[in-house]
Amino acid sequence: MDRVPLIAAILCVALVQAAAAEEAPRQDPTWLARLRRSQEAVEWSDASIRHDWRLQERPRDGRCRILDARDSVVRQGSRDECRAAFAALEADGTIPPMEGPAVIVLHGLGEGRASMRPIADHLQKTLDATVLLFGYASTAAPIEAHGRSLDAVVGGLHPDARVSFVGHSLGNLVVRRWMSLANKGDLARVDRVVMLGPPNHGSDLARQVGGVGVLAAFAEGAARDLVIDWPRVEPHLAVPPCEFGIVAGGRGDDSGFSPLLDGDDDAIVRVEETRLEGADDFLLVPVHHAAMVRDERVKRATESFLKSGRFAAGHDGDGR
């Protein structure tokens, strides 16, 4: 089957489903608030995080703001004004201090921090660490910019704090870009990285979109990095110098979940695209890409790797 018409058909179905779903939320009094948060998730990037408090910057115009633990805006202004206000809130105890190790959790393309809440909540309950949800405006700026935002967040933590990362999809490329930018001191305090559905070698699906002119024209920010500029981006992504494990979604066969992709896949990323030389463990789970962060097996495997450097006792490291 010709893949270009198939891609177009899938997009049309998605649009019809979205239009149908639009009617129901109008009777939900919280719908507008959720819509606002969803829109803001792709407009603002975190520059500093303390628990659920965060200082954010909007890549398109450089405006800054401070969000409290309920995601309410408590201050807006210039970068210097917001940094000073954030520091004052820490000094007077309004923002609680952080102690011990941190686990930074990153979402994927077009998503927001809320998409990672299921796995973040699990890790907060099971790890002796503070779990931080890092949000970045994935479609408003390139991977390079998101790596620098992550650098600001890591650099703002206590210098003695150990740090680990859990990334979903594009979030892993942001971590790898940060690792190529980070100073030796910050790299030295990284313990482990868990990659969930990472497009470590780019995305065949994104390249197919790039072959459809009208679709490629809409690619912005990190989406453009995957769709059009991957050959320029890939050489600047570091292989983690710490222990890292990869979780891929797939059916364990040669067909996968998507008719658009060759070989096994999670409907978005091919299993072979997730692999990265030097990985300390690899796990294949029969789950779709978007559902990975809600899957109980993935949650437990992530917890296990962060604790021990292995996904499970007796696991053979070759996917199962």
C-alpha cells in the first residue's frame, strides 16, 4: 500500500476523532482550564524546578513566569525579575528546600509534564529521591534549546545532589543533547538514565512525514529536527557516560503495531531505532508508544533500573 495516502488517511481519522471529542468537554467546567494547560505545555520551558514549583521561560519571546505547586502563575516578568522573585520565595521558605538525589522525568514531542505524571507518581512512591517533571516547549524550539533549558535546571540543583533521568521518546534526545553541552561536574553526578521508546537513530515515521511536502512545512522546533534536520542533529547527541537502559515497545515479531513501519515497532518508533551501543540493559514490552508511561510493567522496570542498573532479576538483557 502506498504510504503517503495511508499517512494522509491516518491524519484525517485523527482530525475526525478530535472534532468528535470536542463536543463532550464543553459540558465539563474544567475543560477550559485543561485546554489552557495543554496549550501552555508546548509554549513554556522550565528553567528552574523545586519540587512542583518552577520558573519558566517562553522560547518565542523570552518572557518568564513562576508557577506554584498548583500550576498557578504567581509572578510574570523579565528573566532577571523572575529569577530574583524565585530566589526570594526559596529564601523565605515558600518554596520548600530539596534534599538528596533527584530523578528528572522528561516527556515527548507535543506532550506536556502531565503526560508523565503516571510514571513520576510511581517513582516518587518507590524511590528515595525527589522526582521532578521537566517541561519543555517541544514544538517552539529545537532540541539544542531544550538541552540548554535542561542544563539550567540541572545546574540550579544543589551541587552535591545526584541526578538520574527518565525520558520518553524525544525527551531522551533532549537528555543526550544536554550531555554533550554539560560541564564535567554536572555529568559526574549523573547516576542512571532510563530511555522509554527513544528514537535514538531518528524516526522512519518522521522521515516519511518529511517526504510529504505539505506536512513537512508545518514541522517546527524539535519536530523539524526529526523530520528535516536529523543528519545535522544526530552528531551532537552524546551517548550517556553513565549506566543507561532502554525500554522499547513492540510485538516481538517482524510486523509490529504499525503498517507504516518495517520490522517491530510501538506504532511510532521502530525497535531498532531505540537501540544504542553501550546500553547496560534492554527490555521489549508489548505496549504502544503513547501508553508506555502508564504501563505497570514499564513503571516497575524503570524503578528496578534506577535502583539496581537492571530492569529485572534474571532478565537476559536482550529484550525479554
